[in-house]
Amino acid sequence: MMMRINFKTFLLILIVGVLSSIFTLWNNCNGNFFLSGTDWKSQFQHKEHLTSELGYQEIDCLVNGKKTVSCRKEGDEVYIPFSFIHQYFEIYGKIVINDGLEIFEWYHSYSKINDRKVKYDPRGVFMTFENYNVEVRERVKCVSGIDGVPISTQWESQGYYYPTQIAQFGLSHYSKNLTEPESVKKIIEDADKTKQEWIVPQGSVMSRIYDKHINSYVMKYATPETTTSGISTKIDQVLKLMLKLDLCIKDNGSITVELQLREKKDTYYLHYVTNNLIIQTHNNHIYYGIGQVYNHWRRLTRDLMIDLQKGLSIIEKPKKKLSRSKLKVVRIILNGSGMIDNLTLSTSEHMEQFYDAARWFVANQNVTSGGWSNPVRRKVANGMAVLEPGWYSGMGQGHAISVLSRAYYHSRDEKYLQAAVRGLRPFRVLSSKGGVAAYFLDKYVWYEEYPTTPSSFILNGFIYSLIGLYDLKSIASRKDAKEAQKLFEEGMNSLKNMLTLFDTGSGTTYDLRHFTLKTAPNLARWDYHSTHINQLLLLITIDNDPIFITTSERWIQYMEGKKAAHN
């Protein structure tokens, strides 16, 4: 018999059935209707395509309710991509091979500590500057052909002399001279014991004569103005890429070095010409001005690879990366007229480059103020007055004094000591009056790296100035040492009382603008943070005050991810 059910009765039965199913499901889930993602998928298999055969599934991570990141879930553990963590927490890592196995190395900082654990010697290596290659930096336009020191583009693209950078150039080469293997030299021509075969075109002349002014045999040469070939000699030298020679130019001319990239056979020409240009290029020809000083002996020292590299950075973009082992000196060509002596190629000429820097500081000091001025405008931060050209830097003064103290120790030439002593004068003049001295809370003196208004109190620059003062007080004597010692001790007292103001609990600040400008702290990058530590480790060998020891230990721990305790 067929039973007839009207619509209302059918709907009632349907509702009862659905409620019964829900009740049964509720009991099976122990009263938890809202299943976890894994249980829901395992029972209903609505999202099986999201589960990996490897045992994990793709899920979204919502960070602070704002940013979504693709993550992975494996059991109760969630894995977040390191590329996100790296940016979010400023940590660093890379996959490396260790004993044939891939491992992931994780670092909380990208910089390193260099604790020599030996007493700092003002006559020796300057901190870790033997690792510095100042002239290679992109913000160095080139090394001047006139003065032999870097020309900076840090704040002005045309290029200028930056005392701090020049001092670092000098200190790095002084330090390299003490730490690197002895230079390998090849004398090409000294007009006496070593005589090179030269190709002398028709119309040109060459002879070896005795010059009584320098008490030495020299090679005298002259080429007609119309010649394009010049007097030349073939050379086949690899790795010996430091050119050094004594020269006395009689009139306009040039010294040209032909270089070849051994693999590609590309040929380039470095021209050292008698004019005042900084650097100029045309096709594969690179020109450096060596000044217009005539009838006067001078020494020219050039790093041929650096000179080529700086030229290529203008000729080619992106610039070609060079390797010393792949570069060969092919020829040297003389044009114009003059005399040369002691023509040498070597693997290094660190002390020559150091003295180029030391001589620059003697020649370019304001003998009245004792300062080495910075010829560019500098804006340090919003809210601070712009530094107009001519300002002095406590760090620059300290670095220069470190150079000159070593030059005096090494040569015993009084001109270097006298310049270093004059360099103390800006330390006694307020930064607001054109010097480098500022006072924190009208109590603690601070030697400003940048003499800003209001003061910035930069930590690393201040400690570098202290090291310069220490260098001079250790090498000078009597009154000169006493003045440097007084300035040093006053600065050390300030550092001991102000050091912890730079501590953030997880790192350090670059300066104290959060005090003077009442802004957010200017956090130090890890390389500056490690510089702070390295400087403290150096000072500990001079003065093992507990404040330096405990602070450096804590700051080292910050580089390992540790933080100050919460309240």
C-alpha cells in the first residue's frame, strides 16, 4: 500500500534527520563540534590536496593581524620561511657544506669581533686596519696621481680630499707592512747596476748620466712633440703590479703602462700625464694627472690594478672584476723629456703609500688652527644644523695624529711630530666655535666626529679620537706628551661615565641623538656595533677599568642573540 506524505510532514522528517546526524557527530567528537584543521580533513577529506605526501601541509601565518606569510605545518610544529624571519628579526643565515653534509648556519649578526688579547702598541698595527682596503671602496673615486692618496665621493660626486679616509688609507698600509709577507721587487731600470733595453724611435734620445743633485746615475730621455710611439721597453711581469719610480719632468709628457688581461687578451693603457686632472678615460685609455711640477725630483707610486679598476668603473658598467693573477704588465712608454731612476715593479709598496698619506697631512694642515678641514657640506640628521665646508672632525684629527705619530716614530723626522702636536688645537676649541669639543650635560667633554648643533655624541668617532691622543702621548715627550695625555684622560673620564648611555639592551646606538634631538635612537648597524666592541677591547689593554670589561662582554652577547632581562 502506498503511503501519501504531504509536504509539511516531509519537511519535519528531514529536519529531525539532520538534527539527529548533528547530534551523533557531536557525540563522536566528544562535544567539540569545531574540529581542528587536521581532524576535519582526515574525517571529511575535503582538503586532501593541501596535505603533502611528505607529512606537512601548507598553511597561512597571520603576523600581528596584518601580514600573511605562507608557512608549513608538521604535526604541532609550524615552520616559517627564513627569508621572512631574516627581514623581520634582522638575523642572518646560509646553507654550507660541513663534512660533506649540508647544514644551515644561523647568525644573529653579520660582523665579527677581533680580540688580539695583546697590549695595544702605538708604534704597531692600528686596530684591525691591516684588513682594510680603503682604495677599493666604491666611495673612493680613485687615488690621486698628484698626492698618492684617495679622492672621496662619499658626499660629493666630483671628488674631494677627506682627511678621515686618507688617514685610514695610511694606517691600513702601515699595518699591512707589519703583517703581510715581505714585498717581492723587480728593479727594471736604475741606470747603474740594472739597465733595461729600451726601444728609442728615430728623433728620440736616451742616455744614462750622473745627477749630482741626487748623487745617483739616472736615465735621461727626450721625445719630439709629434711622436706617438715614445721610448718604450717590453716587460712581462705578473703579480708585481705596484709601480714605483723617481722622476724629474722637464716639460709636458707622460709615463704610460700597457696592461693586458691574460685570459681575454684585452689591452689597457694607464697614462700618468703632466696635468691636474683627477681621472679621465677614452676607450681603453685611462689618464691620471700627476701635476705640473717641473725640474724637481719626486717619487711616483701607483697600484696599477687599482688604477685600472677605477678607470674600468667609468668605462664599463657594470665594472669588470679584476684578479691580480690575471693581469700582466706588458710595456712602459716614456713621452716628453725628463729623467727617471729606480724604476721598480713589486707586489706591494705599503710604506711608500703610508708616507704619501703622512706627507699629505703635513702639507694640508691649517697651521693656525691645527686642523684638517672637510671641504664639503654635511647634513648629519634632520633637526641638526648643516655642517658647511671647512668643518673639523674629532675622528679625522685623531686618525691624522695616529698617522703622524707613526711617521715620526718610523722616520724620526720632526715635521711629522710638529704637525701631530698642532693637531691637538681643535680639541681645546668648542665645536660651536669651530673646534671639535662638546660637553654632555655641561660636564663631560666629547670630541665630536661631526661638530653638529645640537651635538650628536657619536661613539666610534670619539673613541678613535682617544686612540689618536694615546698614540701621540706615547710617542711624544715632555710638554707635547703632557698635553695629549691631559686630553686623553679627560676623554676617558667622559667615556667611562657615558658608555652605558649607548646600550639598548640588545645592541648599541651610533650616537646620542635620542637625547639631544629627543627622537628615536639611531641604532648602530652590526658592523658599527662590532667596532664599538673592538675599540673597547683595545682600550682594556690600556686601562682595564671594569666598565670596559663588563660592557664589552655584554655587547658581545648581544651579537649572539642575548638581550637584557625584562622587569
